[in-house]
Amino acid sequence: MKDGTYWAEKLAANQISFEELTAAIEQKVQENKELNALITFDRQQAITEFYEKKRTDTLFAGLPIPLKMLGQEKAGWLANSASRVLKERRARHTDSFVAQMERCGLIPLGQTNAPEFGFKNVTDPEIYGPTRNPWALEHTPGGSSGGAAAAVASGIFPMAGASDGGGSIRIPASFCGLIGLKPSRGAMPVGPGNWRGWQGAAVHFALTVSMRDTEKLFYGMRDGIDKAAPYQAVREEWQHHQAANKKRLTIAFTTESPIGTPISEDAKAAVREAAAFLADQGHDVTEISYPLNGRPLIECYYLMNGGETAAMFDEIAEGLGRKVTRSDMELMTWGIYQYGRKIEAAEFIRGLHQWDGAAYQMEQLFDTYDLFLTPSTAFPAPRIDAELQSEAIFQQLGQAEELSKKELETLVADMFEKSLRLTPYTQLANLTGQPAISLPTKITDSGLPLGIQFMASKGREDLLLQAGYLFEENQLFQLPKAYRN
């Protein structure tokens, strides 16, 4: 397969030049303009950097990779989080995650589309317009790493920088037939500008098409953690990385929704087919009820979003030298911001305590089981024109400044409800800090991909990788046509 490792080996062996590879990428960008996956693209700058840094003897030998236009900052590059208020902002410094990418031999080339500040599970920022799914142009690739997913699924890049604060790697992976690993909290480089990332819920990584790329990138990036980082992942994966795989995995699975909402028959079938395969391979597979009540956790998630957004806009206002206003942002962002302004510190802290309680409960589950299997998403990708918020909700958002804290809490929940019903499974791992991976194992009768998700104990990415290899080696991945042999 022509994945990242394939092209890195070609670069390292001088079987293809960086100019030739980036020329082919540029051609694919032109052929796939309708996707609206990329916001910036500067091939000449990448060529200059490749020869200045001579990266052919590194892990990825100079492989080009796009960065996400949200939290992946390179000095001098646009850094606006797909927002109106920051539209012309440029990064003053290269952040720790991108710097470690470069140390691994990856050359940033272009930036991918994302929803404003990453608040959605679809990608349709007002300043750039919607990104389209390469599998079906009338459908979304998901979000918030939707531009990254479209860039990979179309074959433009074999991997792309992505991030996940509530499913933003795993949702696009499910919707676009890709591999989406969300590492353990504290496992990826952070800082020096933003250390906590939604109180540790948000983690940077990438979207990929092969397990060897996923594994190689994970361990390459895992080596770049700064001592100042507030979260330090359990290093168990280092102990198990070179060890033989577990011969007999214990796996719990469910097709129940954590929030009691309907699940598509396709999503249920994907999980049951995976469970049957694992059992046939000699692993212990047990069906369980969903181990937590997802509704209170989602309320805590929205609480965190609100508080973080209020703090973010305080900093933006300070930088602008003025208050931010309704005209500075999209309506959904405005609603979250107004909610955040009314959240009390004690309530915010109590919400974080619930995260910790959920993490403890899940670690108890992982004392019994190696892996927890669910759908990645409850349904395949919705259409771009799907109504995920009603006109009545938009009218309320326009008046958000006048609403009480309780009214705003209800409004934010209502605003996200239709989106949440599509993707109720991914948020848990963000709140608990445990790693999770979406694997591309299903294509629906309508021709759209759908993923399955595995979660594991903190620091046990090795078990997620083992599961991924098991499906890949048995040719059970349903990848985009650009990667089918």
C-alpha cells in the first residue's frame, strides 16, 4: 500500500525526489478542489524547508503532511482556528507538537479546514465553507478534523495532522474509512502556548491509512513530551511495545448508546461482525451493557466547553484591546461563550470530578477486559445540508446574551443534540483520558464507510495497535479507493 511509510522509504532511498512527490500532491490538490479540504498550500516553502533540514535520515524521511487549522501552529503560518475574529492571525512560534513532527522527519505542507474553534462534528466554517467527503460529495467528512480526513481519504496525503477533543479524529475516521487513534491524555507533545487543551480532553495526533504508519508515528511523537506538560501519560506502552502481542485478548462489547438514543443497524452490524471475528480468532469476547450513564458526562463536557470558551475569549479580547461581540463569531460559538460566562468556578471543578470518577469506573472495567468495543459513530456521515440545528435554536442563539445560565445550559444541550445522536460514543475517552481508536471495517449498503471503536486502559495503546493489526492483516479494513491494492 502507498501509505506514509511507502513514500518515506522512497524518499530515503532517493527513488523519488521531494520535488516529484510534492508535484504529484499539488496535482491531486487541483484535481480535488471540490472537496475544500485545504485552506493553505505552499509547495515552494516545503521544498525549501526539506533541503534546509535534510530530513531523509529521520523516521519519515521528509514526508509531506498537512497541519490542521486548529491548534497545530508553525511560526509564520496562518493560525486562525477557522474563526472570523482571528482571520489574519499568524503563529509567532512553532508549537511542541509540530516541532516533534518535524523532528520525526515530517515536512508541513498546507493546512486543512476545520469548524470554528473545533466545536462541531462536521466541518463547515463560515469563513471557508464546507468540506466534502471523498466517498460522496454531498456528505460531510465529519469534524473537527474534517479537512484532514478529506485530504487523506482522497489520496492527496497518506496522513494528516488531526486533533481530538470529543471525537474529532475518530468521527472523521469513521465517516471517511480511515484509521483514527486518539492517544492517552498526556501522551502527545503540548505547549508552549496551550498546555491543558480543554482540561486534557483534547489530544493531537493524525489520521492514517495503515497500522504501521499509526504505530510509527505514535512512538515517534510519544518521545517528545516536555517535562513542563501538566499531564504525563502512563508509560506502560513502552514496556509492551517490543513484547509479543497478547495471545488471548479479553474484549467487552456493546451496541447500546451511552445516551439512550437510536443506533443504526449498520453500526450494530459492524460491531457484531467484529466481535464474531475476534471470537473466531480465539479471543474472549463478552457482550455487556454500556458501563456508564452518558448523559451526565455530556453535561460535564458542555460545561468544560463553556468555561474554556469564556477563558479563550477573555484572552482574545485582551489581545484585541476590546470586547468581543456577536459579530466576531458564529452563532453556535456565541451561544457557548455566553453559557461559559455564567458558569461558576465551583461548578466547573465539580464537573472535572465527574470526569475523574468516570475514569476510575472505566479503569475498573479494564481490570477485567483488555479492550472495550463499540461503534465509532452511530450512523454514517450525514449530508452536508442535514439540519443539525433548527431555526428556533438559531433564533435563541442570537439572543443568548439575554438568557439565564439555566436557559443557556438547556440551549447548548439542544443545539448539539442532533449531532450528538450521530456520534455519542467518542466523548467518553476524552473525559477519562484513556486511548481509543477507530478502525475502518464497514461499508454500508449506501456505499458509505463506518468505523468500530476500541478503548483501552491508560497507556495501553499497544493493545489498540494489536487489535488494529489483527483486522488489517486479515484484510478486513475498508479503506478509500486511493489505497486499495
